[in-house]
Amino acid sequence: MFDVGFSELLIVAVIALLVLGPERLPKAARFAGLWVRKARAQWYSVKSELELELAQEEMKKHLQDAENSIKAPMQELQSDLQQAENQTNEVFAGLEREVVTDMPSLNEAPETESLPEAAGPDAPEAEPSMPEADDAAVEKPQQGALW
């Protein structure tokens, strides 16, 4: 910053010794050192705050980029999902229309197909798939019983 060499510092020290004298020179040097330290501390504080703010801005920029890179595929997936939902609704609506239109034809069908007598005179009788439970044979648990 300043191009001050040893010879220039020695000249300034000799002039300060002549002007201030040997009694006030140590106090003045301490006072100057204190102000230099305060100025450096203030400079480093400002510098660190600026670096911190720049780092925060950079982090915000990276987060915004990451958010944008996530939002684009997400919006694409949402549109695909919406299309699939619309297609599914169309298929269900078509099936529902078919069921509604087929319902009257099912009601008009003769019920003789399900009767065992309609199968023919030589056909064996169909046995029930589940035997009927005898109400007396089934034990009913008493109230308050666990088993």
C-alpha cells in the first residue's frame, strides 16, 4: 500500500523524538499503537462482514438454482400425473357407461340358467357349497366369557 522503508521510519522516529521529547514519546507511541489496533480491528470486522454477506448471497444463489432444478422436473411430473388422472377418469367413465348400458340386458336375461332343474333330467343335483349350521349345535358364549 504505502512504500515506506526502514530509512523513512527512522526519520519519522527521530523527528517524533525531537518534537515530543523523551518523556511524552512512549505515551504517544502507545496512543498511536492503540489507534492503529482499533483501525485494524474495525477493518477486519468490516472485511469479515462483507465476506460473510457475499458467502450468504452465493449460498442463496446456489439454493435458488437447486430449487429451480427441482421445480422443473416436479412440474413435469405433476403434469404427467394430471394427464394420467384424466385418462383414468375417462376410462372409469367409459366403464361406468358400459355397466349402466349393460345393466338392463342383465336384468332381462332368463333366470332358468341358474336353476338346477334347467340343466336337464339326467343332471345330478347340485350340493350346497356350505352346510347350513344348526342353531342348536352352535354354542353361543355367555356374556362376559372370554372364550
